[in-house]
Amino acid sequence: MESLAIWGEFLGGIGVIISLIFLGVQTRTSNRLALAASQREQRHIWQEMMFYMGEHSSEYREFIHNYEDMPPDRQAKAVMAFFAMGNQLDTLIKLNAEGLETEDNLRYVMDAFVGHMSTRGGHKFWKAMSDIDLYGDDVLDAVNERLDKMEVPNDDFINSAPWLKLDKG
């Protein structure tokens, strides 16, 4: 009877080990699925923002050159794109800190946002929004750190992307 008890405990221990291994595999799979879902959602949001910017491209391009001379309605259309881009960057920074976003996607969005905020109009806008702490601390710190290392305004950004130039006329 004692040997049956020993075998019972042994088999019970094996069962616990197998359960723990299974739980580990399931947790890893669940984390990978969460990362994939997060990335799909963020890419969808980015795509929608690009469509918006495309629909309002003249306002957007005018804004990064000199938004102060724009009529308020045109300014507002462009500002919405930059608010959305900054909001997504903030989300990506937070998701990355939790392991739910990859470095390469965060870098891509950060580079795009900082590039736009380094333009003549973008930088004036960024400074105005920074002065009133409109963006979250994560975005403020990350973008300001990058802008401090650059020559601003960054005309190279616009020159390397001809679609950002103003209409001739």
C-alpha cells in the first residue's frame, strides 16, 4: 500500500510539471497573439491617419512650412493629423514598454513624427504644444530628446520627401 502511495505522489508530481509546462506554452502563445493584435491595430490606426493626411494634403503641407499664416479652418485640418500622430506615438511608447510593440514600429512612427516636428511650421507648433504640456510626458521627453540633437528647422526632411513641398503657384 505504501508503494502505491509513493507512485501516486510521483505521478501527481509529474502531472503538476506537465501542467506547468503547458501553462508556460499557453502564456507564451497568448503573449504573442496579444503582440500581433496590438500591432495590427496600430498599423490600422496609422493607415487611417495617412488617408486623412492624404485627403487634407494641401493643409498638411502648408502647415509644416508656415502654419501661422493659415486660416483657422485650414490649420485645424492639419493639426488633427499631428494630434493623431502624437497620440499614436504615445500609445506605441507605452505598448513598447509593456512588450506589446516592437522597436522597429516604434522607431518608424517616432522618426516620422520627429521629422514633421522638425520642419519650420512643425517645430513652431511643437514648441507651442510643449509649452502648455499638451502631449503626454512620454512623447514630450522622447521627441524633445530627438529634436535637441537635430538642427531645427530641418529642411532636409522636406527636401528628401518632395511630396511635402508646397504647391507651385
